[in-house]
Amino acid sequence: MKKRIDQFAHFEEMLEPDDFLVFAAAPQIGTHIDHYGMPQWPSCVEAALRRLRGEDAEFLHKWGDLMQRIGPAPDRVTADIDAAGRILLESPWELGADVLEWFAWNPVLSRPDIPA
């Protein structure tokens, strides 16, 4: 681990800031296809809407305890789940930092094809 950290620090010193960011991010490029703007994002949002409505019993069985510890969905989401879904699809930043933080800690937005 120390060798990896030292190597990373070495490249941070040797490269221009923009080049270093590309170097640091390169191993992850193409691996997260389920984030906003990526191909699987719409299916993640649809899965989240089903889960928020209580329609995914398998997911709730696996993750229900964690979701309870994180706390209930923000009012901005539960007031109109369909509207929240449209915002998640098109411009999630409009939901606000507190709502996005809840989604970040909650597995509700995970891909639907991940086995429980």
C-alpha cells in the first residue's frame, strides 16, 4: 500500500494538475456505467422509484435495515415520487444537496440487476 501511495504522490508532483487528474481517474473510466449521464442511469432511477413505492420486496428484504438506519426519504422525494424521478433523470442537482446526500448513502439507486 505504501508503495502505491508513494507512486501516486510521485505522479502528482511530476504532472501538471489536469494531467494528474486524468492519470488518477483513468482506471475508473468506463467502470461506473450506472451514474448520472451514463447508460444504466435510467434503469437505476426506475428501480429507485419502485423501491421507494415498496414494490421491490427482494430489495427491501436485503437493504431495509440499512435504509431504516439512514432514515426516511426526504419530503422533497416522497411528496411526488414521479416528479423526483424525472428530476433525477434530467437534472439531479435540482433536488438539492440534502436530498442528494440521502441518495448517496442509500442503496435505493443501485442497479436493478445486482442480485440481492
